[in-house]
Amino acid sequence: MAALQLSLLVAVIAVPANLVFGVAAAWLIAKFDFKGKSFLLTLIDLPFAVSPVVSGLIFVLLFG
């Protein structure tokens, strides 16, 4: 039961945070031209381009 409560609490916090930061990032990318725009786009696109298995292996190699 505690695990379910913790999962719901994290979801209640994470969903609005992702909404705010996602809308802000989309607005910045669409509306303005700035120096780090390509880097921001790369950070956003990276999870879609790299397999979760490869990402996990990278984290294990970096922090393990």
C-alpha cells in the first residue's frame, strides 16, 4: 500500500512539472532563436533516439 501511495504522490508531482517545463520548452523553441537552441533540441530528442537498454548501460558504466 505504501508503494502505491508513493507512486501516486510522485505522479501528482511529476505530471504538472512536466507540463510546465514542456510547454515552456516548446514555446522557447518555436518562438525564439537563441544560442543553445540546437543543444536543447538534442536533449529533448535524445530519449527517443537512444534505446532504454543503452541508456541504462551508460548510467551503469558512468556511476557503477
